[in-house]
Amino acid sequence: QVQLVESGGGSVQPGGSLRLSCAASGFAFSGTKMTWVRQAPGKDLEWVSDLGYRGDAYYVDSVKGRFTISRDSTKNTLYLQMNNLKPEDTAVYYCATSRSGSNRGPGTQVTVSS
């Protein structure tokens, strides 16, 4: 079955960077559109970015120019490079197979604070 496991979160100061990883197994990763979503404390799940199997990438306006989604199909791994992080990026980040968060893993915490 689909299994997704996120890693790479942590605590950083505003303006810092992190790279999240998502190890995928149990499905045809290279042919699947993959998504990052996040959930801030007390808020609903929010779509962040997705990457089609042809390399087409999309981002929520609030992260455009700061986040980059990518994949390595030889490693069945999805990435999210996050630069110039802001306090409002603080959330648990999940990779998933849909914008609604289907099949998401346990998540990785990102905290941006001075």
C-alpha cells in the first residue's frame, strides 16, 4: 500500500532554509503527481505545492519564489526546498498524493521563530 514518510523538519530563524524529504513506497512514484501540504496550529490543512510526473510544478502564492518542489525518481523521494522562511511557514508538513492530503505520512514539524 501507499507509504509516505517525511523528514528534514526543524527549528530555524526567519530567513533560514530547510529541505524536506519524503520517502515513497508501495506505488508507482515516478508516474504519480505528488503534493506537499501543511497544517499550522489551530488551522486547516493547506495545500503548498505539487509536482506532476512531467515536471510541472505549482505553488500557493504565499511560497512562490521561496519554495521549490522536486523529485528523484531513482530514489522514490520527493523534496521541498524552503528558503527565506517566515514565521507564518510554521506548521507540520506532509507529502501526499492529492491536495486534500490523501495518503499523507506522519509529517515533519517546521518551526520558524527568532
